[in-house]
Amino acid sequence: MKRALLLACGAVILLVVAVVVARFLRTAPAVQDFIAEYPGHSPLPDGAPVGIPAWLAWQHFFNAFFLVMLVRTGLIIRSKARPPAFWTRDNTRWPRTNGAPRRLGISVWLHLVVDAFWVLNGVVYVVLLFATGQWLRIVPTSWDVVPNSISVVLQYLSLEWPVENSWVSYNDAQVLAYFAIVFIASPLAILTGLRLSPVWPMRGALASAPPERFARALHYPVMLFFLLFTAVHVVLVLATGALRNLNHMYAARESDDWVGFAVFAVSLAVMVAGWVLARPLLLAPVAERFGQVRRMPPAPAAPARSAARS
């Protein structure tokens, strides 16, 4: 707790320093000319779609929900607490394995189930992204995206927001961030997660490639990147026109009314409920439908210390 508080204080101090430096830089004529030349948007290719389709709004909710659940179940595993139960897959059902099914801690089982739904949702998202041409909005198609992104970051840090309309196109910093999340961080999370999971083969050519230590060292930082992206994303959504942005993201409409906020509020309640209910023993009846669950007896209480002698 103390370490987290120190990190939070350090982050706030760095942010304040960055804002002061950015506001100072904005007074320099060369920086002003740079921002005028690169305001933050590269032109979209011909044929790029305009607007947010309904499927993308639903995908946004599902992706956010599964990411919350991944973090929740991942933190349970990372706590290294004694599993309250173990799950063994029923090998009489499809798919069957040649060897005996491996026993998993029920916390690991829950994390793998959430992983499977998140990957399935991601596959649907990528297929629809390319089928509808929406990929043109998040894949850089010009090197101008680099200076434009630097310009956007300077404008954000100086607290003078860039002029933008995400209904038509994202600014170039958003494009790079979304591209990194979809096409770099997500595949890394999936591959390293597979390497660390019990489904990875224990024998054969893949048994030690890539090394487990390398995958473990990469998997956790990738999760931190997702958390950092989410924190910055939420702050900017709320600070740069909350009602309009929430309508774009959750209601797939170009408006300043409260419809998107209402949908967002309901989705937030669902995510909070999922966080609270994501307890291994609470979900044990669900796990029993797909295998055998063996509940472990409670750990014996530590003996009370004897009172100090007077």
C-alpha cells in the first residue's frame, strides 16, 4: 500500500512537471510553427468510413468488461493465495486428450475462461474491423502520424486541447495508441498468456520456446500497459466532451444528449458486479458443469500467540 501511494505521488509530480514544461514550450515560436504545420490529424485514405457503427459500440463494452475481469482474475493468481478449490477437466467430453487432464487451481480456471471469451471477442472485432473498413481509422497510413502525435501530446499536456471530432476521425496520438493496443499489446498478452497457461505443451519442440521466464517477465508489463492506456483513455474521454464522447463509444450516435452516458452507467454497474462476483468458490457450480471441482478444506488458523508474561 505504501509503495502504491509513493508511485501515485511520483506520477502526479511527473505529470505536473510535464504540464509546466509543455506550457513553456508552447510559448516558443518554433513549437508554435510545428503545431501549426502538424495540428494532430493525418488525412484519412479515400473510402474511410465516417461514424461509429453499432457493433463497435457493443464491442467496446465487451472488451472493457473482459479486460476488467482479466485484471481481476490475474491479480487473484498473482497474489499466490492458496486455491480454495481445484478443477479437473472431464475427459469423457470433447475435446479429449491422450493423457490425463491436468488439475488446475480454480482461480487459474476462471482466468482461462475469461481469456477465452476475450480472445473470441477480439477475433470477432478484428474480422468486423477489416470487413467494414473501420481499420482505416486506427492503422497509420502515413509517416505524418509521428509528428502529429507529438503535436497532440504537447497540446494535451499544455491543457489546450486539440480541435478534433472522433466521429469523423481520431487524432494521430489516438491512432497510434489504438493500433498498439489492438495489433501489438493484445497479441503479446495472448501469446505470453498461452505460454504461462497449463494448456501449453509440456513436451516437444514448443515445451521451452519461448522460455517461460521471458513470457512471465513480459506478461505483467503488458497488463500494466493496458491499465495505463485505460486510465489515460478514461480521463481524456471525460475531459474532452464527456457526453459527446460517450455517445460515440456506447450509443454509436453523434449527439450531446445523455443516452451514451446512461448506457455507460449501466455497463459500469455490470463491470462492478463482475468484479465483486468473480470469486472462485462462488463460480465453482459453473466450473462443475465442465469438470470435477474438489474444494479444499480451510487453512488452519495460526495459533494465537501466548500473552506476554508479566
